[in-house]
Amino acid sequence: IPAILPINKATDNVYFNIVVGDGTMEGNTIVGEIIIPNTNQITAVDIILKININGELNIKVVDHYNLCDIFILPSIDKSEAFGLVLIEAMACAKAVLASSLPGVREVVEAKVNGRIFKPKDVNSLALQLTYLLNDPALCHEYGKNGRAKVEQQYSWDKITADLLKIYSSNHEILPHH
């Protein structure tokens, strides 16, 4: 939230839809609330009406992806082991912006299908987001490249073929019935 507040104040044509899941962050409930770090206060003063917070997905997940131009995954630790939501956003041909974490870097190719930033670095996130917002053509290119990567590496046909290769190469260790 702190990274988007300056952008939110400075622009009239940028809207944010924040979707959070059930859970806690450093002891604070995050469902349907905005907690500004180091204050323990919920604030709506700076947020105005340009930010919509959804604690529950009351519309199809794909609709959230299709509503956005840029998908942001601001994970702060390695618990985001792979970044399935990034693959889902890329399948919808969206540019992605994500924290530079090991699993996330497997999905996001910096300056190919999105941008990465240092975890917990609000300034880096704001800078990368501003860069993307100012270049819609680049966002479109990243989205197209992300969609191609998903089709090439994460389609069910590809996953099935890879699994069959693994099973067939290890057929001697599988139990025989």
C-alpha cells in the first residue's frame, strides 16, 4: 500500500484493485483492511475511492486478472515458493511485477514478461510500477511474452508430457502389480 499511495495521489487515471486472502501479516488481520506499516492503523484518508479492497473473491479469479493491466505480487518472504498467481496472470496476458524471491524468479523473467523488485523495498516497487504505468506498449509486450511462456511451459499438455517422461524413465523403481 505505501508504494501505491504516491501514485494514487498523483494520477487520475490509475485505479487499484487489491485482492487479499485470508490470513495475517505480522499479527494484523489483512482481510478487507488496509494496515499501513508501523502505525497499526487502518487508514482510508489517502486511499480515496480509487482503491478497491477485496478480502473474498466474489467474482471469478480470472475476472480479477482481466480487470487489470499490471498484476503485482508483493511477497515479502520465501513462503511464496512458486507464484502460481503469476502464472495465472500471465495466462491472461498481463504484465507482472513481483518480489525477487527464488520461486518467483522461476516464473518472472525480468524485462521479458515483467519486472522484479527487492522484497520489502517500497521505493523499488513504486519505481518499477511507475515505469510500467508510463509504458503501456511495454506492458502489452510483457503480457504477450508471459502468455507465450505459460503456453510453452505450463500448459496441461506440457505438464502431462513431462510427467510421462519422469514416470517412464523411472519405471524400474515403480512397484509392479
